[in-house]
Amino acid sequence: DTIGYFYRGEVKQDPYKANKSLDNQLRRLNDLTKKGIFVLLNNQVYATMEGKVNAVGGEMIRNWSKAIIHLSKNPRKLKVEKPFELEFNFDIREEGIVKKEE
């Protein structure tokens, strides 16, 4: 499941404890990356009334992440936000993810 699944339930009951627990988990995962172990997280997002998309766990997730990639379904779009910016539409083919020519 996503890194934010249990966080969403816990933050309603005790925000301090939920934030501290999430921060501790992210710190441990970061320690693993320093040992050469790759870590990939997926997370839930939500849209604000203004239309801005935010990750569950907010800035804490963003700050701990070395890379942030958004995938959209329709149309299929890949958007890199961190560590650089890049955006393109793609197809999934037999050979893998292929950039769609405009």
C-alpha cells in the first residue's frame, strides 16, 4: 500500500504522534539508501479547493524524497518535479515506457 495509508488514519487521532512516526520511518528508509539499497515509495494525493495537488504527509514526504515523479492515467503523463523538472506523455509498449511524440 502507500506510505500515507496508515498515516491518514493516525493523524486524525494524534497528529503529533503520526508525524513523529512518519518522520522516523522516512529517516530509516533514508538510512537504507545510504547503504546502497534502493527505496521506492508510492503515496496518495488529494486536490485542494484551489486545484493544487498535495501528497498525504505533506511537506515531510517532499523534504525526505530525493526524487518526485507524478504519473497521470488519462492521458498517460510522466512529470518529474524533483530533482529536476521534466514532463511528457508516454505509452506503455512491449519494450517498456516510451515517450509519445507530439
